[in-house]
Amino acid sequence: MYDIFSDFIKDKKHICVIQAENPDGDSLGSALALEEALADKEVSLYCPVDIPKYMRYFSGWDRVTNDFAYKADAIIIVDTASSTLISKLLDDPVIRNCLYTTPVFVIDHHETEADLDFKYESIIETTSSCCALLYKIFIKQGIEINAMCAEHLLYGILSDTLGLTSPSTSSDDYRAAAALIDDGADIAEMEERRREFSKKTARILDYKADLIKRVEYHLDGRLATVLIPFEDIQEYSDEYNPNVLILEELRLVEGVEVAVAIKTYPDGKLTGKIRASKPIADQLAGYFGGGGHPYAAGFRIYESYEETLPELIGATLKLLDE
């Protein structure tokens, strides 16, 4: 089943690995793990946005750049098969041409249906994380997993499973984690590094308090939303992602079944990050053309906040009642 990946990379010399416009620990771990696994090739790591500071506990994060490798003879897209999440690439005519003229391989673990309109080969399989899927591919294809590759894969799995505690976590993830530790991933050192980079300044803690005061509750407290305007994104995102600051807090509020953080941008774009205690997050995101996991998903639209909020409340009510 996974031979298609080995066949794809076999005669390639320079591979560009692409993350989506919303990089997270799983996408970054996937990209860095591929760089290690494909050590016999030239590998360029591309992301259309800067890697946020809170994710820079990954060794090698600084090798991910905004400079697209136009001369690459192959492209691998990790952790997404959604055109929405690579819209910056598709909006650039030169990069778009590369996607249409260069062999592309997609590796993704989301349930959301792929909607890319250029030709590509793929391994798309519903698993807890893209790194868990990559681990399976590497094992089945006899691709060496060195200590650094093991660290990146384990980081990605832990990131997308909330430390092997999310509903999507399977026994396979625990077995993979154990094997990756045997392969050289030092989980204690990794966690110490993550904790160090997760520390917040007093300024960010004050901002978190401000976000909490802005939370609105709907549907008798079953839905919690918070608005994050572009001014906040400009001021705070480089230090700490506002979504990360607030979403897990909202999920811990008694009675809240769905939490949504909404960001607005000056070009009319609006993004929503969804976390849910019931398996409806992907369906709710799908209502707005997005997708993701049953318990964690997101969407991106061009619509005003005033128009979106009533639609979000109505769609959430329908899904919760169903």
C-alpha cells in the first residue's frame, strides 16, 4: 500500500516539503522527519508563514523558510489536502505553476475530503496525526528512523494527540511512541525543552486575562466563542498564538461542549478554530468549507464576523441536537 511513496521518491534529487498556512507541531514534526528520512536527497522545507515562537522547541525549526524551492524536482505536502490551507501558494502564479507542473505527493491524516485541483499522488489515511502516518510509512518501507527523526515524529504525535490523551489516540500511537523512544527520542529532554518554550511573559498572561473577559456564551453555555481581531494578531501572535492561549481554557468551562476562537483580517478573511467535547468539530467546520478532526477542526471564509456568528450558533445547535 505504501509502495507508492517509495516509488515517488526513488528517482527524485531535490524535494520541497510544504506545510500549510497554519503550521502546528504535527506539520512541523512531519516536515523535519521527512528531511531526516530523505537524507540522501536535497530537501527544502517551506511554509508560507513564519514558524511561531512557541513551536521553536523543535530542533531544526529554523530550516523552515518562506523561500519556495522553485528548482525542486518534486513536492511533498504534509498534514493537509485542503486547497484552503495552501491558498497563499495557489494565489502566487509562479508557485501555482510549480504545483501544476512538478510531481506532487500528499500525505495527510484528516477525514476531510481532499479538494486540490492539481495532479498529485497521495497517502491519505485517518490516523491520530500525520507523524503517526509517516511512522507507519517509514516502517513498512524500511526507511531508517534515526534518533533525530524519531524525536520529530514523537513530537508530532504528542502534539496532535495532546500527549496521547485525545479521543483520536489509539493503541498504535502508544506502540509507536515506545518504538520511537527505543530509536533514540529522549522524551524527558523533549518535554523540558517544550516547557521552556511554552513559558509566557507577564504581558502575554495579561493578554490571556483580557481574552477570557471577552468570551461569549451561547446556547445556554454549550457554545463558547471569542473574537480575536487583527490588531491582536499583529501585537501578540509572534510571541504566543492567541488560539493556543484560550481554546483549551474554554473547553474546561463547565457546560461548554464547543469552543471557537475567531480571528478577523483586514482583507475580509475570517478564520475559526474549533475544539469540541463531542465528535462534531469537523462537521461544524465543514459547514463553512473547512475540516479537520471530530474533536478539533478549523475553517477559513471571507465573511464578516457579524454574519458568521449567527450562522455558527445555528449550525452548532443543529449538530448538538442531532
